[in-house]
Amino acid sequence: MEQIKFIDLFCGIGGFRTAMDEACRENNLIPDCVFSSDIDPFCQDSYETNFGHRPAGDITQVHEKNIPDHDILFAGFPCQPFSIIGQMQGFNDIRGTLFFDIARILKHKKPKAFVLENVKQLVGHNQGKTLKVILKTLQDLGYDTHYAVLNALDYGLPQKRERVIIVGHREPIYFSYPAPVRPFKPLSEILEKRVDKKYFASEYIHKKRKQKHKSAYKLSIWHENKAGNICSYPYSCALRAGASYNYLLVNGERRLTPREMFRLQGFPDTYKIIGNDSQARKQAGNAVPVNIVKAVILKLLPYVAITLDMTSVLREYEVEYGKR
């Protein structure tokens, strides 16, 4: 079986890693994570517990020459304010941002492909100029680059969570984003049968929600926005790391458990959740939906595997030719 090497930047708790491992298993390929990085020590703890090695820390302090060669780069990069975006100076425009660290690694290591993830708001950030500079930078580095906004609801997860997915590849190929695979998994397969009483909202909050809203669904997750308006669906609104404790309530009565939140993000039950509920909520809220990136990776893997095969054939030919 072919081995595919990849790196996992801004890896969090390993959403990309989980998706890559599952996608490779389905294609009889061997995934080999040769480098990972995240600055959050709690995420490092979770990653190490589940994957057996601890991610490096601050990527800005890691020289690109010290990163191993790899075939695919994955990164769910933060999108902090871009102070000079809009001048369209390509590579110079993104210096001082964390996207620069992705760009410098791509420039030096030249992997065959990459998959990047960010929040939906990146598309309209600074009237679209931020994304325009990001795409131009990636293209200037020699990659055919595509982007799309994908929703976790369209890939089997009962969570409305939209994310920008940027894909790039060095060789010219016909790449298309994966088609939706609805229906999504029902909440009955996500929610736990027995839940500790600590997850139930107070009687006051419970009564207040019931007075303001009546759901049309037997099993639903109620969402209260900042204005106090309540809506309910047979799926969850997007998990948020910094949301209020009672932002989402099952049937307007109780909060989601850590396992339920991880399931909503596509993590298997074999994933070990460590730390307290507060950390679990933060980690789940910041994670990439596994199903989305897995679907994208499955579209990209045949191209990467073919190029690996061609490289292997070429090496064999060179060895044989050198013997003559």
C-alpha cells in the first residue's frame, strides 16, 4: 500500500487527522502524519492522547526547513484581522498573519496538494479582498487553487456549520468539490440516552424557554440568539467555542454533553475526550467538521496517490537505467 505523508497545522484536536485517517483506510492507503502544530496546550493534550504524539507549539517559531517533506498540507488556520490586505501585493500582503506561515511552508516544501479551512465570514472579509489576496498568494506559489463554502448539514452531520474550504494542487487536474450526501444523521443517533442531571438547565430557564417557543419537532435542539429569539430544528445550529452555557438546549431542557458535541463534529466514539466540560465545549466549538474535510480529501486522494505511483515508477526506472 502507498504511504501518504501529511502535516497538520493549527491542528486543534485533530479533525483533519481523523478525516485523513478514515479516508485513507477507505482507499487502502497508509496515512503518515510527519508533523503537527498547535499553540493551545489543552488541544495538544487531546491530540497526544488520541494520536500518540504531541504537536509542536507556536508555528511562527518553527523554521520551514525543519518541517519534514510531505505530500499534503492541512491547516484550519485562524483568520485574525489583516491590517494591510487590499493592496494586492501578493506574498507581502500576508506577512504578519498566520496565513503567512502556511505560505512560507508551501513555498519551501512544495507539497503536491493542500486543504485549508476557515470560517464562512472569510469570503466577505474586507469586501472580499482578504480572500482575494489569499488565493492570489497560493496561485503565485504554483498551485491551482479553488474554494467553496460547504455546510456540515450537507455531509451527514446534524449541524448547520458552514466553512470555507480552499484546495490547491500543483499538477493540473480536474478537481470538483464533493456533492451533498443528505439526509444527515438524525439527532436520535447523536444524543445520549442517559444524561447526568448537571446538564439540565435550571427550572427558571426551562420555563422561560417553553413560554417563548413551541417546537414543531419531537426531538430538536433549541437555539437562542443574542436578541433572545428562539428557534428549533431537528439539527443543531453551529457549535461555538465562546457561546453562553445555555446557547443550545436539547428540547429546550438541557445542554449538550461533550460526547454529543464531538459527535456533531463527526468525531467517532473511539475519540477520547479529556479535560473538563468547559475545555471540551471550547475544543468542539473550534474543531473542523470531520465529515466535510473527509469528503474533500476523498476527492483529492486519487490524484495524490497517482502522482505517488508515477514517482515510484520513475525511481524504479532510474535505478534500472543506472545499472545499464
